Amino acid sequence: MTRTEPEQPRLRLVMADEADRMPASRVPEDLWRRGRRRHRSRIGAAVAAVLAVALALPVALTFTSGPPVPAGAPAGGAVPGRVFDPWVWQAPVAQSPPGPAAVLLSGSGHRAGLGSVDLPGTYGSKIAAVGRDGSYRMLRYADTYLQVGQDVMLSPDGRLVAGPDSVEVHLGPGRDSGRLSVVDLVTGRARHFTDLPADVPVAWKPDGTALLLWKQPASQPIMDGLTPPYDGNEAQYGYAGGSLWLLDLATGATRKLIDLGGAVFEPINSAAFAPDGRHLVVQRDRELILVDTSDGSSRTLSTLQSATQRLAGAGAFTPDGARIALFDLQGCTEGCTNSVRNRRFWQLSTLDVATGDLAFLPRFDPISGAAARVAGWQRDGTAVVVAYRDQEDDGTGSATYDLPVAYRTVSAADLLALHRGGGTTRLIQPDGVDVWDIDVAHDLLLDGRFGGPSPDPAAFPAASWLYWVTLTPTVLLLLVAGLIVRAVRRRRSVPGHLGRGARDQPAR
């Protein structure tokens, strides 16, 4: 129904009368201030929520991301058929423990995950621990130019890693005397041993409860004819003499097993534990000494026929403990260039522990390279060997005085299977990485679990520094954006802008 014109003034009067009767609503004097405060709170809460998500995302990636479980992977894991260079930001073991490792790697690659960087503040060594699920994690040491299988060693079950425990950065060869660290790849924690009488790791006891350590003396001359002329320069770098000690990991106690006199001692070749851990064979000049690890008593097991024969490495004992592997070097032994070293041949033979006699059957194919060591034996009698190639020269240069397995010398290290009766198989194929040394978990090696799935290193989890580098600019941008929004809104709230309409209203 439409109201008539006479009714409209009357209606207005009634409404005005009712309005006069109503009490006036009281508006707080700080209403505008309260509104601004609430608005700022809402903006702050939104920014805080964005920051919380930005900061929580890396944490979630750290603990939940990783390589997919490879299809067809053995329940106990396997040594991957291929290895890669990790990402430069790959997470360290301490931040994201990978569990027992299949292999340790040292080397260099296009992703810059391995190797050392000779720039101020970045000295040190990066070593990859490749888990049995194919994951990659990093071990970082202050000492530069470290090699796995030499300076850093994986325990037989793949759980522990022994290496230097430096309190300061060393540029070039060297370590803090009397210190050693043992990292648990399952927990990420490290044990630190100090004030040790010897600190160079040589070999793990087969049950993983103890470490054989070498007390490396200062350089001293060696006498020709009394020591094997492997390259003629071992003593120049202190690879002669000293003593061997056994470190019990449970108690931290150490005891001396044998003095080496003035004999050349190369840690990768010159000592090996028997499978039961009760005996240790040590090469001292041309003698092979059998040492009882319980009391340090010893006897001469055999005298080698030639100065070019040597114990084959820490994995020299066959699984049954009945034989010991030896290498016979064919090629240059003194004053060698890298190119000449690479043309050497290494013939593997075995020695009977009971009789001390050499046995040339079964026959193995000789392998070429600057140096070689036996990593261990498979149960079927296959020898697993690491063969080294040094960086090539033009063949006309002067003799090389770095050791053939040194960080600065090696250009490649191949893991090979030498089969009984002949035949050689390459066990690991590098992909985008130069492998300078490799250490394999002995339990996988013994069972011949090679050729496992080889996923590419996952980008996450990443080292915590990556999150700081990537998130800091994001956080700063968010804060700057918040300040800009606040400034704009504050400017609009100044009288003469948003407040003009309210100011121009007439007072009641």
C-alpha cells in the first residue's frame, strides 16, 4: 500500500519523536584507535601464519623427504650398481642419519657434492655415505684431502665411520694428533676419542668392536735393500716405521700390538685381520708377521721372495681364514711418473696360513693400475679389489713423489671383482662423479650383494644452511611487504584522506 502525501509528514514526526525518546549511544573515544589496532593484529597474524608455513615446510621436507624405496631392493640392502655425485646441499649425517651405509665415496663431480674447496672458510673434506636404500648423506671433516678406505673407514656392518677428529681446519695433509671420531650412521651421533697414542685408522676388527691404529712417526730415511722399493719415496712422507695399536671402542682403552721398526708401512696394504679377529697379519719389510690380538705375541708366518710382493690389503684374509692374498707388482717401482704407474700390473696370489707357502691356484687375471688393494672376498672365492688410476701426464715429466693413492694423485678408483679361474667384472659404475676412493660394507661384499637399485640422490632433505639461504630473502620480502601495507593504510587514515567524510559531518 502506498502512503498518501499528508501521511508522510506525520510519519516523519512520529519517527523523530521516537528517536528523541531513545537514549544516545555512547561511542568510545578510542574507537578509531581500537579498530586500527585490531586491523594491525589481523595483518600480523596473517604474516605470522605465512612465516610459520614457510619455516615449517623445510622442517617437514627434512624429516619426510627422501628417495623412494627402490623396487626389487633386497631386504638387507645391496651395493648400488651406480653411484652419483650428491647435491651440494645434501643433508649431513648428523641432521638426517641414513642408517647403515652400503658404501662411502670420496671424489669430485659436476654437482660439487664431493671434494674440497680451497677458498677461505671452506677448507675441509666432504664424503658421501650411500645408504642401503640408495639415500645420500654427507660426512664433513675439517681435514682436507681425505680419502675413504684410507683416512675414513666404514665398519664391516656399515653402521660406524672412523675418521679424524679435528678441532681446527688443516690445509693439506695433517691431523690433530691423538684424536679420532667414530660416527654412528643410525643415530647421527659421534664419539670423540682424545689423547690416543695412535690416530691413523688402518682396519676395523671384523666384529666392529675395535680399530687398528697406526702411530705414524716423523719422516725418516729408509735403507735400500732392506725395504721394498714400492716407489722409493714412502719414508719422505712418513710412511715408514711407527707402531700398531688396538683401540677398544667400548672402553676407549688402547694397547700396543707391534713395533714396525724402520719398515715401510702403507696403511691400505700392510695389515689385515683374520675373520675371527683373534689374529692380525702385518707386513714388515719382506716378513709377514702373525700377531695375536689378545696379548700381542707374534711369529713370522712367511718371508716373501721378492721386494715387489706385498700384502694385498685390509681384506686380504679369505672368509675361512685359511689363505691370505698377496699382490706381485709388475712394472715401475722407483722414480715413476703417473703415466708409468698406470701401466703397472698387479698379480693376485694367495698364501696358505698353515704352511706359509704360496698357492697360485686358482689363478686370477692381473689388473692394471697405479695401485691396488683387496677390499675383501665373496663366499664363492671372488676377490673384490679397488684399482687406482693416477692423473695422466705427458709421459716425459719428472718422477711423481705423491703416493699413488693420495687425494691429489688419484683420478679414478674402480671396484672390481676378480673371478676364480679368470675374468674381471666392474661392480660399480660412476655416473657424473669421479670416484677417487671407495669403501664397501663387508657384510654386503661377503654375500656378493652387488648391482642393487641406484636411485639418483634426492634433493631433500637438505642441509640446514640451504634453508637459511633460501628462506631469509623470503622472510625479508614478507616483512617489507607488511611494512609497506601498514604505511599505506596509515597514510590513508590520516585526516584529509579516509577521515575527511567523518570530519565534515555536522555535529548533532
